[in-house]
Amino acid sequence: MLVELKQKSQVTIPKALVKKLNLEVGDKLDLALKDGRIIITPVVIIPKDQEWYYTHEWQTVEREADKQLAEGRAKVAETKEELYKDLGLEE
């Protein structure tokens, strides 16, 4: 798609691309220069104290937990004592 560079170095992203990428006003975009091209990548800023959740290791465990839930292999403890027993942490 052809766009025009406007005053103050502004460029309008065509509506079709905005919709396809599910972009909204205020979203953050990373710009990079590669081989004479401008690469624009939508990004999400994650607070430092929450970055652990998005690590590869944690997401692997999350996917396994979701799979177990979907397959009905999750057990719900009715009491704290039952939970501790199931975890091998009997008081």
C-alpha cells in the first residue's frame, strides 16, 4: 500500500491494516530499519513485575495446565487439608 509522508513526519496506516492487526488508538508500535525498509511491529508493554508470566518456561506450564483442564484431568480440592494431602504436604 502506498502512503504519503506528511508534516511532522506523520504517516497514516490504512484502515484495512489497522483492522487486520486489531490496532487501537494508543497502541504502541516498534519501528526498526532493516535493509532500507521501515518495519513497524505492534507491541505490548508489560510491567516489570509481571514479565515472569510471559517467559517461555511459564507459558509452557500454562499450556499444559490448560490442556489438562480441557481434558478433565484437573482435580478440585474441597478443603485445605485435601489440597495439602494431594500435594503430599500433609500437616
